[in-house]
Amino acid sequence: MPDRKSAEAFLRAWARDAWKSGIKIIMKIANSLIAHLSGILNYFNHKITTAKVEGLNNKIKTLKRQAYGFRDIEYFKLRLYHLHRQNYSLCG
């Protein structure tokens, strides 16, 4: 959406349609969107997202899964500090 006003109108219309659908899971999503509407719309005021933080959290979770069985917690810490230097590429 180009601006806050049109984004709010779109989300409210979508939620209204979701509630009319009668599908419980869609209605639950609509309730969550409306409950967090001001936070979602704040993007238009500040242009800040949490994408980088979410990406880093995903890298940490992946490292934790890979680190199962590490005996040395210090080595795990070193790997955490090194995460920001790692680049991932798609294979296939």
C-alpha cells in the first residue's frame, strides 16, 4: 500500500470480509490483525521493520540445531559471534 490511510482501509476491509466468511481460522487471523493494527500501521510513520532481527534469530535457531552435541559452550559462543559474517547460498 502506498500510504497509511489506504493500508488501514485495506486491512479493515479484509478483516470485515474474513469475519463474514465464517471460517474460524481466517476470523482468528482477522482478529489478530485488528488487535495489532496500530503496530502494523506504524511502519508508514517510521519505515522500520524487524526483518534483520528475524533473520538473525533464524540463523541462531539453525546453529542451535547444528550444534546439538557440542561439548564446549565456548565454541558455541564463538560460532554465535561469527554468525554475522556467514553468507548462505541456495543449492540445487
